[in-house]
Amino acid sequence: MSLYGRDDETWEQLTEAGLKFLIERARLRKTTSYTELNTVLERRTGLSGFDFGRQDGRAAMGHLLRRIVEQNRPASGLMISALVIYLDGSDAGSGFYSLAVDLGLLPRKPSARQKVEFWVGQLNRLHDHYAPTTGGTGTV
């Protein structure tokens, strides 16, 4: 099956590479941007990146981040996609909050304050979970 012009094997490669990179960022107690993640995926997989100038390219990145969260959440209990923010931005994208609502982690129509508090909480817990100095397991 092809989704956003990529087959299942390609999505698996992108998911694995994306999750590995996000865990690296969490261990460093850092965030990343969609642009940096896209560049790292291209470099590490040799696959073409997502075109953020196109709606389907942005949607495909959202699909990838959902896959990464689904793979990682059973081990971490967290939404590792919280680490991905807009270039020059100060919080996660709308897809992050939509997924949090879908997962029952935020109410259906969260306030701006609820969103920010949830995002900051996820970030802090991810950094604590993966930080080698705080006893984080670092498990995938």
C-alpha cells in the first residue's frame, strides 16, 4: 500500500530513523524543528524528504510523527513528537495537539493554556525519561 507516495517499507525506515533521532534529542534535553528532522531523515535514510511547501508534504510529516508516537508510547508513556517544533517557533504544531486529543490526553477543545501546559509537561517528562543522568531507561 502506498500512502503519500511512499510504501510500507519506506514508512518503516522513516519511522525507525525518526524515532532514533528524537530519542537522541531527548537525551540531550533538546527539541528539534520539522526542518531539521526532515534533513536528518534524508541524510540517514537516503530517501527524499517531505516538501513542506505542499499540503501533502506537511500531512505526510504529520503521519510520520503519529507513527513514531505509536511506536514509542508503549515504552515511554509519552508523546515523543513533543520534541518537534516549528523553526523559530515556541511550541508543537497543531497535529501534536490533535493527536493528544485523539489519544484522550487532552479534552476535545483544549484551551491555549491546557495545550501549553500539556506540551511543556510532555517535554519535561521526555527529557527526564531519556536523560542518562537521571536514571532514564532510554528504551525505545
